[in-house]
Amino acid sequence: MSKHTDIIIIGGGIIGNATAYYLAKKGLSVTVLEASKDIGIGGSSRNGGGVRQSGRDTRELPLAMWGIKNLWPGLSEELGVDVEYIQKGNLRLGKTEAHQKILQGLTDKAVSCGLDVRMIDGDEIRAINPYLSDEVTCASWCPTDGHANPLTATLGYYKKARELGVRFITESPCFELRKIKGVIRQVVTPDAIYEADKILVAAGYDSRRLLATVGIDVPMKPMKMECLVTEAEPPMFLQMLGTAEADFYGHQSKHGSFVFGGSSGLEPFNKDNGTPISSSIGASCTCRGIMKYFPALADAKIVRAWAGWLDDCADKVPVISPVEEVPGLYIACAFSGHGFGIAPAAGYNIAEMMVDGQSIIDLSALRYDRFKPKQ
Amino acid sequence: MKSINDRSQDIGPFVSQTDDGVIICRCEEITKGEIRQAIHDGMFTVNEIRRYLRSGMGLCQGQTCGRLVKNIVVQELDVIPAQLDPATSRSPMRPVEMKVLGNEEVTHV
Amino acid sequence: MKRYDLIVVGAGPSGLSAAIEAARCGLTVAVFDENAKPGGQLFKQIHKFFGSKEHQAKIRGYKIGETLLSEADAVGVKVFLNATVSGMYMDKEILVRRGDAMEHCKADAIIIATGASENMVTFDGWTLPGVIGAGAAQTMMNLYSIQPGQRVLMLGSGNVGLVVSFQLMQAGCEVIALVDASPRIGGYGVHASKIARCGVPFYLSHTITKAEGPDCITGVEISQVDDHFTPIPGTQKHFDVDTICMAVGLSPMSQLLKMAGCSMIDDPRRGGQVPLVDENGETSIPGIFAAGDVSGIEEASSAMIEGRMSGLSAAAYLGFLSEKDKDSSLNELEVALNSLHQGMFAPGSKGKAFTKTDEGIAVSQSLLKKGYLDEADIARFNHFDKKSGVHPVIECTQNIPCNPCQDACPKDCIKIGKTITALPRIDADSTCTGCGMCVASCSGQAIFLVDEDYEPGYASITLPYEFLPRPQKGDLGTALSRSGQPLGVAEIIDVRSAKAFDHTTLVTMKVPVAQAMTARFYKREAQRAEL
């Protein structure tokens, strides 16, 4: 088989898979190189499944809104895999005046971008979700937000892209990118050198090491975050939930299990042993956070907890960008823990950008060269 | 040795078998046929199948079906068992109520 | 944070053995086990163990468990029960569920001895209630005194399947058949013979093709399989059963090790996913050890030795034991372990088909296919020149590591020699007094006392009997052949039990002299009151 395709994507996560799918749909030949043994084993399948617009930075909000309007509703049908997309709103919860302030600030910014989101009080919150404790006094409410299944969405894009002829190679860690005559051309792996006219680096935090091989940097750091899942429970509510304090977030999945993420506050300092191993305190801490909001879940059994690395960007917003300094090179990384919900839109727009030179949504605020030192 | 890394390789068409209806993952009620179909959808590893179908994600965490799923992949892809990693192991090793898991003595890490 | 020198996860044979050795060296040791009772599988093992004295041969598993527990107690090991280790994290930390709270504990060394879980095979209806693991059946019977069912079909002829089949019968169940896809019985021939002589048929090269029943098991269909283990159409057989027991192997419960980041390998010879360990049981993470079934499926005797080795290694790792002392202790244990790893059933012999014993005698094919020795086998293996009077007949024809019979005889009638796997020989110069110690000491219940001259025309046969109720002197019942076929009336002429026999009753029956070398079991006739 030829080692040359029109495009190489480095990273078999949801960004890589979705981009591969939209590129293949346009008729391009694509190779996806995945370093690990499994497709979608990184953050793509370790996140809490939020498909949110509210709470986002205004620079990425247009992409989120466009995806929710244009891609998510028909995604299961398009991929032939149930991605379990539920659009029943997002409640971002608060209990204190400080929380109220944080939520109000986020809400004001989103409204300015045209998002339907507003602050609601305790009574209205419990009218939407009667299981919430009385401690919850305020929330931002965005009725067009929702959630989906990150596992089937990631693998659904993979399945569909593969059907369209995209070549996926796993266990293919990339050592370096190489330019030929000033233009990006090759990807060096232990087994082969792959060639393409254009290359997308969508390898999470590992993108930083790869980009360095052609002299490009994205300021980000890895951060280990944790999630957990309960056994299946009777259906309780359909909203996506978050909190002002970010002590937990999550939803009830179609399967009935609750998927929650949370933070202990020590995440920036978490260590690992080369694998995203759970910490001994993360799941317990998240449980306490959840029970403060949902006393009714106290008896729900946790069946599994896991950790994953975020590619945490210096300004908490992704880099989705062509790299003019290295012609033919594109970057999609630094999603900072909120990439899942915008992944379809990102994949679609990156494909547009790579083929037509112009994405539908203006992504110039997400350029790789936006990071400037203090003046 | 045949590699499973090239996901474009031809593994032949999906041909239904008489025992496709047998349940393999009891917790999530996933059948052999569903697992075989997932392999033909491109899910070549135990982790991918697990994430695609939920096999091994139930209360027993794959204690019973892990081995069975692996054997199906071995058969379907005609590879040797050592080429396939078992699914990831995750805490808690046994299901535990949220109120219990949250009830820890919090100490210095 | 609770801290110990050593944490052991799992209070089974290997975990307790490890803890005891480490505590003896001066370590503070905590053992955590999720079960309500310690001892792992030992307390379900009501049969006598094989091996030699140092392996606690001829002692019943639960007794070994009791001894381990009292030793652990004596050396100050803290055993926490109902204590589920929920995860193993970085820096040798575990999170333990105890009651309705979680406890964090750290240690400078951790030994994982979590054992194994039962494998399943699938067939139509395998998820119906009534399909259980053999280990589960053993738990029900021997820990909770619950009969798993009335009519049981056992799948799997390894030692677990054989031993549990016997225990099912002891618990009053009827074992309808023993089925295995392999063309040969996988476990010890002596275990198979115990079942065969009760009349249980073996179906080798067969597998279950269907479990029948609307919402629980009412029957089972088995079929013969071809060389590729595929069922052959038209060979179906049906049995009415209410329980199907599966003894189709074990998988190491190595999840904690994997979670903690220890390097793992898939090794079919060791039962599946196991940690990479060095000769002392140390994993790829310094200070984390694995012992017992979790590092490769074997049996309890090996697990105890491996446990002791890892306990000593942990002690040395933490400076409680000099390298020199460690090495000398480990060498001794290595020798003991190696002696268990010999013979036809040694880990290295898996899958090998032996045609001859170490002594050069052709192995019994009947034993491998049907579970009992045929007459030609008996002739081949019995070199005893019959003198008048009572004498032992030893029907032990496979090279297995076991020698209690040699020590049992006060007259030194029985010789095995230094090689623990050698077949026992009867010393023609010694005089048998008929004391029965050999009969009771044989863990395989393969020794009988025969007296062809008991009465004119009648022989007496003394056999080991482990069923209740015991026959009474004067009872009339049926003598059964090695295959469980009724041979005729047998009269009980003696029933002996003694502390030294350890619950094995010696039953002596009188049969026509022609049956002296064919009758090997006694079937009680139902007493009037039971009818």
C-alpha cells in the first residue's frame, strides 16, 4: 500500500477522526496515525460528554453554536452509530454569592454572542431538575445545550471514516515531522515514513513535542483530570450539569448510568507514572461534590473511575490553525478539556480549511501564533 | 505475525453464525453477533469493543466476559491472544456506593 | 494515613503465608481481604492435599487454613476482613473499603495475592440460573452448607472439576455426568477414579451445546466435538439436570497490579493476564510483589510456597532480612516448589500426552478416557506377589508429586523414595498388619486393603469412605466396580474411624473372592427409615 496520501492526520482521537471523515467525504485520501494501540483512547473517550455552548470562551463559542445547530442533531444518522445526543439544556449550578457572580459573568458574555442563556433562581432550577438539593440557589440555564456519548461519537467517526477509505494505523507513534524543500511532507514513525501534501497535528498534548520538530510551539501543559460512572439508575433527568465551582459536572447517560467528572483542586499538580492513573483521592472528592447537589444519588454505586490528560492551553482555548511558517501544516490541539462538544464542528471546519483554505466559521481567534508575552 | 494495526486490512465480510445470539457480556447483555459486527466495524481491540458496545462495562467490570470477548477477536481477526491487551483495569475493584466512596478520611497526599 | 511496613492484599494461602514470613522477620504487616472469612479457597477445600510433609500433604485444606491463621495471629499479622481493596495507586497506596468508609493505607512494600476468578464458556442458555462455577458450588456447599442443586452436570475434568464433583456427591447431590471437550481427563487419575467408582460417567470430547429451561435449568444437551472442538451434528445427548457446574479454568485477578502500572503479559500457560515478575515475585514496580494464582494459576500448595518466598523477599527489600539469609531461605523454598513442579501434571507438562510412566509402564488409557483403570492396567501396575493375608493394593498409576503413603505405613511396606513423583511400590518383605493408615493417608483414595483369604470363598476389601451416613457393621449393600457397576451383595464387616484417619472412614466389606480385585466401592442400600 502506498505510504502517500493527500493528507496525514496525527492522532486518532475525535478531532482526528472527525476531520478524517469530513476530508474523506470531500474525496481526499487520508491516513490517520495513532500512537497507542487503541483508537480514541485519550481525552476523546475520557471526558464527561458535555455538548455545551454556555460557559465557553467567546473565541470558541461560534464554533460550538454552529456545531450544535448544524452537526450534532443529525450525527447519529450520519455516522450510523448512536452517539446518544440529547439536547435538553445545561444547568450550571451555584450555591453562593460568589458562584452567582461567576455565573452571571459567563452568562453576560455568552448573551453578547447571541446565545440563549439566562440566570435562574432555586425554584426554577428545581422545576427543571427536582432532584437538586435546596443548597442550590442559582444557575445559568442554556436550553440548547446537551450531552452525548464520547465513546460512540469518537468511534463512530472512526468507523465511518474507515468505511470511506481512510487508512488508520495504530501503534504508530510519530517521531518527527519533516519538511522537503521548505514544505511539510513526511511523518517519521518507527515502521515507516509516511508522506502527504498536508499534515494535521491533532495529538493532544503530544502535539507540542511533534510540532517542535518543525520549530513550532503551542504553550500548553498536560493536566490529569478524573471521571467516574455509576451503575445504571432509573431515568432521573436529561440535562447536562456543571457547577460554578467546577467541583463536578456530568449527566445521566442513555444507558442509565451517571457520568460525572470533578476536581479535587490539586489537578495542576497531579503526577502520573506514564499512564493516566487515577489518584487515590479524586473519585471520593467528586462523590462528595455530587452528593451536595444530589443527595438522592448517595446510594448509587460507582462502578468505575478513570483519569485522562487534558492538553491545557495557556489561555484555556484551543489552537485550530494553519501554520503558514510551515506550509501544508495544520494544528488542532490544546482543547483544554472542553474539546468534545466542539469536535464535530472543529473537524468539519478543519477539513474546509485544509481543502478550501477557508473555514465556514472564522477561526482566526484560535490561531497558533496568538500567544504574546506581556508588553 | 499478522498485525492488527492496519485498520484497513481486509478481514472478509461479516458472515452470520448460528451462535451469534449467545450473550457474552451478561451485565450489559451484549451478544456474540454484536461483538463480531463491531469487529467488522473496525473495532479491533478489546478496549475499542468495550467502548463501542459497553461489553465489560457493567457491574462485574468484565471479570467474566473479558476473556470471552478476547477469544472472539482472536477468532475473527485470526491473531494470537498475546497480541490483544485485555481491557483497562480501573478502580473501584468492586462497585461502591457514592456515600461510601465519598466517606474517606482526608489526609495529606 | 495508616502506614505499615508491608500490606498484603488477599488472605488466601499465598497471602497469609507471605504475611507470616514477613512478620517473623519483624515487619508490621496488614492483610486485607474482601471476604468475611479468611483463608481464600482453603476453607472450601475439604479434601486432603497432595505433596509431601513439607507441603502439608494428607492434611485437609481447611485445616491448613486454620493453621495459617493461628500462625499469622501468633506473629502479630493484622488480618482485616470485609476489607475490599478498591484500588492501588502510586507510591504504594491502597484505598480500602471497610464498612461504610474508605481508608487510605500506605506501605513500603505491597504483596498482591488476590488469587483468581472462574472462567466461563458460553453456549445457548449459559446465562440461565442454575449455571454456576465449580468454585461457586464449592463456596455454597463448604462455606454456607447449601446444596447447589439436586442433579448436577459438571463441565471440566481438571482437578477442580473432579474434586468438586466428588464434593457435590458428598453434599448429597447426584452428579449426572462429567463432560470435557478434551479427549483426555485433565486432572489426577486418582480423583477421576473416586467419581467413576460411584458410577458417574465421563463424556470426553464432548461439550455442552445447550442449557435447557424456561427460566432456570431443567436440562442440558451435550454433543461430541471434533478435533477442532466443534460440535458434531447428530451426536446430541440429553440429561435432566437442575444445575450445570463449570470448571473450565481460572483467570488471575491481576487488575490491581495492572491498575497500578505494573508491566503485564498475557501468558496462556499461566492462565491469562499476569504481571511480569522476577524469581522472587517482584513486579516491574520495585517493592510491589505478586504471589499465588494472581501471578499464574497453580494450586494452593505452590501458592503457599510462593507466598513465603515473596514475604521473605519483601522483608529483604526493606532491610529486615540480610540478602544472605534471604537467599538461603529462598533456596530451600525453591527446592520445595520444584518438587511440586514435577511429574505428569507439572506446569511444564501441560498438554503433553504421556504414554509411559517414569517407571516405564504404559499409562492407563482407560483412566484417561473413562476415569478408571481396566483389568489390564491393574495387571500391569500391580507387581505385588500375593502372600496370604491382608495386603495393600495401590491403584496409583500416574507420576504425581505425593508421598504420604510412604510415611504412613508403620511397617514400611510402601516405598516411594526420594523422587516424590515416583509410583509407590510395595515392599514384599514387609508384613502388612491391616492397620489402614495407608488407606486413610492417601489423598487420592487409591489404596485398598485386600484379604483374599478372609473366609473360604470370600475376600475382604477395606476402602476409604467419605460419605454420610456411614455404613454400619452388618449392613448389606452393593459392591461396585471401578466403573461403578454393581457386582453383587457386599456385607460390611468392619467400620473404622480414628483421629489419625482425619474423617476418612475405613469401611471393610466382604465380597466373593472373585471380586477381590474388581470391587472397589460400596453402595449403601437405602435404609428402611429413609424409604
